[in-house]
Amino acid sequence: MHIEIPTIIFSMINFAILVGVLGKFLWKPVVKTLDQRTQSIQEALDAAAKAREEAAGAEENLRAVTAKARQEADAIVAEGQVRGNKAKDDIVEAARVEAAAIVADARVQIESEKSAAMDQLKDEIASLVVLAAGKLLAEQVDEAQQKELMKKYIEKVGCVK
């Protein structure tokens, strides 16, 4: 095997020209395309991470808003129950006061009617006694007859049975 120096030099020059041409026309565009692809993939990953963070933040915000709304709803329900109980207590108390007033008025009216009935009864008894006395004086009877007549008039009045 014989090594020819001019062939080796010529091959090296060809190889260097090939590497230079490939480097200028092929390597730079390939590297540039790969860099652009890497950059676009990185941007997509960054955008996805940002979207994930925003979604997590939105989910947390939604949970907070939901919890707050639930607390407000519970507070409104509790306040409604308190107001309802207070209204019920107020109505019951008002009814109790009104019933007590009605009972008091009824007692006053009963006492008034009782007093009027007693006065009327006294007036009737007095007039019957006067009538009985007048009849006794008009008849001029003895003591036994007077007692008998008094019993009869008293029974008529209904005082003694």
C-alpha cells in the first residue's frame, strides 16, 4: 500500500471545503431551526405552566368565593331563624298581653254587672218589703198570721226556699 501525499492533501482540502460549505449552507440553518424549535417548545411549556398556575389560582379563588358565599348563606339563614324566633316571641307576648287585658276587662265588666245586679236586687227586695209591710198593715192580722204572710212573700221573692 502506497500513500500518496498529493492525494491525501487533495482529500483534506476537499473535506475542508465540504465542511465549510455544509457548515455555511446546512449546519447554520439546521441549528437555527433546532434553536427555533427549542425556543417554541420552551415558550409552549412556559405558557402551559403559566396557564396551570392561573388555573390553580382561579380554582383557589373559586374555593374561597364558594366558602365565603356558604358562610354568608349560613349567616343569612341563622339571622332569619333569629328574626323568626324573635317575631314568634313578640307575637306570643302580644297575644299574652292582649289576653290578659281581655281577662281584666271581663273581670271589671263582671264586677260592674254583679254590682248592678246586686243594686237592682236590693231595690226589688226593698220594694217587696215595703209592699209586704203595706199589705200587713192593711190587713191588721195577728202575729202568727204576720209570720205566715212574711214567709209567703219571702218565698215569692225567692230568697228562702
